[in-house]
Amino acid sequence: MNILGIDVGGTGIKGAPVDTDTGTLLTERYRQLTPDGAKPGPVAEIVKSVALQFNWHAPIGCGFPAVIRNGVAETAANINQKWIGTNVAELFSEATECPVYVVNDADAAGLAEVTFGAGKGVRGVLMMITIGTGLGSALFIDGKLVPNTELGHIEVECDEAESIASDVVRKQQDLSWKKWAKRLDKYLNTLENLFHPDLMILGGGAVKKKDQFLPLLTLHTRVIPAELGNDAGIVGAALAARNAIG
């Protein structure tokens, strides 16, 4: 089944049609900047423009940076607070005139990696952490998703994890890779002590520079980079829509 996958992020909104049987993008990704303020109306217009770019008139899957329950955003950590309580699925469906299925963005990336990437076939407890504007998390048990974990917001030594260890913080504070890796390591060790995962996958923009920090991590858990790169959110959003359709 071919489904348009759209990944709504804090800095960009991108999408492409996906063959959900193989996890491959059927065209080049189309990307636009997230509008200033990231309010519901302007973001919906960008989502509409992505659908129009592909002349799309079929189901759409969308990854969104919030806890999503029955299509409704319940948090808004890295996007405008006006999203809280908004039925994102309905808003985007009205804008695109297509059925839209919405899932937490890190859950979407995790679904892609578990189905087609670094986590394929892995049994036991698997965690995926996306390192970008914030810290996203996806938790799987024997390949089944535990949705909306949002573990980037746990406290590490009295600080919210993503306020000290996201890739955006590394850039904003001009941290060396060594200093930033120490912060990331504390965060990942905290997760390890809480969940004792069998495998941890790291994704998001920071993983492009994995050689700068992966060797500095001290976890007992096996830690590997994601395989699908920037396509993971798009592929996973499409997969979530396929799963919802049944």
C-alpha cells in the first residue's frame, strides 16, 4: 500500500509517498520550513501544500511532536502551546481533504526502524532515542510499540533531559562533542537503569556525526545508529497510517 508520509518537526515539515511494503520512498522528499510560531492554522497550510505537491488524494500518515491520543495533541513541548487539545487528525484531514492518521513523531521513527531498519527482528525491550530539536523516545517490547513515552522530559540531575542534551542545546551552547557526549551519556545511562533495554537505537540529526560521540558513551546496553536517517519519520508515519487502516 502506498501512503503519503509527513513528518512535522520544530524546524521543518517534510513528506513523500511511501511503499509501506518495502519502506522505500517513491519520490524525493519535499520539505518546507515550519512557519514561525508553529500555530495550528499555518502548519496545516504547509501540510496541505505537501499533499498538493504530490497531487495526493489517498490516506496520509503524519508524525507530530506531541503526545497523540485518538488524533488529539495532549502536549506541545517543541511546538506552539495552542496545539494542546487540538484534534490534529481532523485539522489536517480538513486541510488536505484526505484521511489523515497522526502519531507521535518519535514513535513514527521507531516504527520505521523496527520494521525496516536497525531494530528489525529484535526481541525483548528496544528503545529508540531521536536527538534533534528535542529528545524523542520510542519504546518497543518484542516489536510492539508502547506509545507516547516522551522520555526526553525525564529529569537528569534536576534538569529536564532535553534541556541539557538535545542537539539544539549542543549547538546553542557551542558545546564540544566531548562535553555534550558526557551529558548525553548521563541521560542514556538513566534510561538504561530504568528500563534495562536489550538494544538502544539513536536517531535524529545528531547521528550524522555519530563518530564524534558514540565511542564516548559508557552504556552496558548495545547502542547502534538508526539506519533510515531522515527518512525514518516519513516512513514510520506512513506505516502508522497503514496499521490504523488495518
